[in-house]
Amino acid sequence: MNKFTINKSLLKHTAILLIVFFLLGLYFEISIIFFFVGLWIYAMFYQTLEILLGSVCRFQVFKQLFSIPLVHLNYGFNLPDVYNYKQKNHYCLPFEGEWLVCNGGICKNTSHSWHLPSQRYAYDFVAIDDKRKSYNIIKSDIENYYCYGRNILSVADGIVVEVGNNHSDIKNLNGEVKSPIRDLRGNYIIIKHSCDEYSLLAHLQENSIMVKVNQHVKMGEIIGKCGNSGNSSEPHLHFQLQTGKSFYLSAGLPIRFRNVVVVSKCNYMHNEFSEHYNGFIERNYLIKSKLYSSIF
Ligand SMILES: [Zn+2]
């Protein structure tokens, strides 16, 4: 098959997909979310072009966008939120010592990704020093980041249902050397805690995952190390609680961690602050678990 034939075939499928998206858009327009749907269709078109250019990572972004209306439909346009969802299990923090919530929260303006249902209540965590920096001396070397290589813990008892474990860390952060990103999550673990509560821990260090699929884990058990694999701009832990195993078709769940101490609130990357809301953590909170002592 020559290149021309491949492109012709892809263009045909792209045209069909765009027509489907357009029809979906018309439907949603009636549901008074015109602007968002317009943005979504534009993003789909853009991502389709990126796929034609051959990026596997972009294909995952495409899947994320495609799944948005499916998740909304599945939940009758009433996604789980802090008012209608009652958490089933107790959860500890997925790390030891003090870490900063550098992204994520329960409201729209602090949310990790409000419009991506599975990541709506996700959190990104980094470790910082007393100067509020996440790295020591040289910013471009991942080894200098305080959270890199730190233990990552299971947040509750459960069974490992999925592991992604063959990605390299993106080692150099100055933009000159880039590893191919085959999965947005890099190395990751998904643990089932009950029939509709699953935790996802992503961007783990290469070769650091200590658990296998079908393995039972306990709350606080070390399951891997913090890394910089996947779509990650610096070493950090991405954590989310979701309704199922699928990264794309699950809805994100708001999570109240147990025994959390808010050490302080600091302006790290964003200006917005929000109040500590009934046990939920928010962006810019420096937190630790009562079970562990600070290393700084
Ligand atoms: Zn994240």
C-alpha cells in the first residue's frame, strides 16, 4: 500500500468522523452547551489532523475528547459531584511526608480538568522545599526533583486491575531530548477498591512498579515510585479516583482523604485560592498525613 492510498483511506474515515461529530454537536447545541460543544468539535478536528500526522499520544487525546459526551450520556448529564456522591471507602494519601497539591480541586476554577469527566477531580502532587521549589539547583534534571523516586502508596485496600509498565522517564526537561509518549499516563497502576471506586496513579518512575495485575494490596502499601513518564512536564504524581477501570469512559469522583493535615497554603503555580471545603483538599495546599512525619 503506498502512502497516497493510506492518506486517502484516512481522509475518508476522518470525513465520516467529522460528520458524526457535527451531528453530535447539533444535538448538544439544543442542550444549551453550544460554546463547549463548538470547542469540542474544533478540538476533535485538530486532534484528527494530529492523528493523521502519526502521533500515538494524540490518539489518546482524541479518545478522551470522544469519550466526553459518552460519559455525560451514561450519567444522564448528572456526573458525580461533592453533593450527590457518597464515598464508599476510606482513603489515605498516596505518599509519605509533605507534598503540595499543585493542581486539582473540587470546583471548576481549581479543577485539574473540569471538562474531562474522568479527570474532573484528579490531583497532581509534588514535593517542595521551604523555598517553595520542587527541585534542587538544576531544574532540567529530573533527579533534582524532590518527589522523584519517592515511594507511592496504595490509598486503600484493593486489587490491582491494570498496570502500564514499559515507559521511560522523560529525563531531560530543557526541551532538547524528548522521549516518545505512547501513553499519556506513562507508567501507571489502577486499583479496584470496590465495585465503583478505582484509583489511578500515573507518571510513575520507569521500572519502579512493584505490583502485578490481580495482586491484592493494602492501604499504605508501597506500590511504585514517583517518576516523570508519559505526558509530564516535571516529576509529579497524578492521582484520581474514578468509577471504573477505563481511563476514558469512567467518571471522576471527588475524594476526601482520611487523616489529612493542611500544613499551609501557598501560592505555587496559580493565583486562585479556595477555602478548605468539608475535608476536600485543593490546589496550593501543602498537606501531609497524620500517619507520617514530614521529611523537610
Ligand atoms: Zn495530572
